[in-house]
Amino acid sequence: MADLAMPNIVESCFAPVDPSRLQGAPPVSHKPRILLLYGSVRPRSFSRLATGEAARILQRFGAETRCFNPSGLPLPDDAEVSHPKVQELRDLVSWSEGMVWCSPERHGAMTAIMKAQIDWIPLALGAVRPTQGKTLAVMQVCGGSQSFNAVNQLRILGRWMRLITIPNQSSVAKAFAEFDENDRMKPSAYYDRIVDVMEELVKFTLLTRNCADYLVDRYSERKENAEELSRRVNQRSI
């Protein structure tokens, strides 16, 4: 390429990648903060039980965990954002540095309960981005043979919410057979996979949380903000 001119670039908004911003951020000393969401309100919900096992494993890896109970959360747009359950969910998302989403597979897809929780999480709360740059692990429980429909959908949502979705994932087949009478998960390859996923989630969270703001700092948004500022400064009247 002989012609390297880029007339479409706004030079004042274009910034070369600075490796020091990725490696030289001051270390954060508190435990990784992980929020766990599950997609069923049944009295014996296997997605809730799997989420509970994931929370225990995360705590063993040194994370601080909080689980959101979706019972009582209204349908998206069927209540004001001031609804207590909506505010509880949004506050937990803002608190978190990473998340775990675990849904049953129902009719070949994630549940409406799972989707409703995600739909109540906006891309921006004022000047705060509650999800962007944070980590995500996806899981599902199956009533029959192993499937990956729900985790695949959750990955699409994670990308849309600009979350760093880790490579590993968990899908538990015949979940009703994987928990004992005390609602604890039995030893199995499925349990081992959940341990793997939580280990990876903690590692990715520790790796990225110090520089999450820089990871989601984008040319297009810097350009848009500069144009908005120019219009405001140069307006003829207020």
C-alpha cells in the first residue's frame, strides 16, 4: 500500500494503543466481585442450584459473590426503573466486576426469566457503563441430553452488552440427576467443568479489571463526544 493517508480519521480523536495502559495500572487489592444470575424461580431450580455451586467455587478461588433472586422482577417495560427489584439488580451489576449467567434450556432457548434480567440492564446508566469491560461466564442446565442452545444465546447477549465473555462454558445434561437430596451437586465431569469455568472467570477478571475502562475506550465514541462538545461550545445561544 503506497498511499497510507487516512482522510476519514479525525486525528485529535485517534490514539495509538498504549501497552502501558494495559499493564501499568495500579493494582486493585479487593476480592474480585462476581454477580451470579440464574433463570428459574421454581422451588427446586437446578439453574439456581448450579449457580450456588458456582458461587461456592468462586469464593474458594478468593472472589466475593452475590446472587440475584429474580422472583418479583417485573417484565421489561412493565414497571418503572424505580421498582425495587430493578434497582436491586442494577445496583448489583454496577457493583460487580464480572458475572455468571446460568439458564435452563426451555423450548430450545434460554428462559424468559433469564432474558428479562438482562433486558433490565442498560448499556449506560448516566455516565456509567454497568456492563462494558466486565467479564462474563455462561452456563446452562438441561432437562435431557446435553445442549448448547442457551449458552450460545447468552454469548450473543454478552457480546451485545460488551462484556468480556470467557472462552470456557458449562452445560449440565439431565440436571435432575446431578444433585443429591441435600441439593448439592454430585461429583462428575459436569462439576469439574464448572470448577474450570469459575477458575477461568477469576483469572480473566483479575487480568482485565484494572484496565477495563481503557479496554472499552473507543475511537468512535471519542469522536462523537468531541463533535458534541464542539456543537455545545459553538452554539449561538442557550
